[in-house]
Amino acid sequence: MNVIFQKSQKVITPNGEGIVEDILGERVTVKLESGEIKTYNADELEDDADQG
């Protein structure tokens, strides 16, 4: 499944939930709930729409 992420979208990362800050190709930068900013491959993330 190829999910397209957008800025400000809620996502689930391997490190917890966060908000998409930036996207560059398949690399997605996410601000985690802890305030930490990490970059992931898009295939490491899940859409958080089902979570609320």
C-alpha cells in the first residue's frame, strides 16, 4: 500500500504518534508528541486517521 502523507497530518511512527512537518520524496519528517523531530521512510509510518 502506498500512502501519501501531507503536512500537519497525524501519523504513527515506530517511536509513537506525531505530526508530519515536512516531506521530501519518500522521507517524511515528523514532530513526535515528545517534541522530538525525526525523519522516517514513508513505509515506516501509518496514517493515524483511524485513531481520531
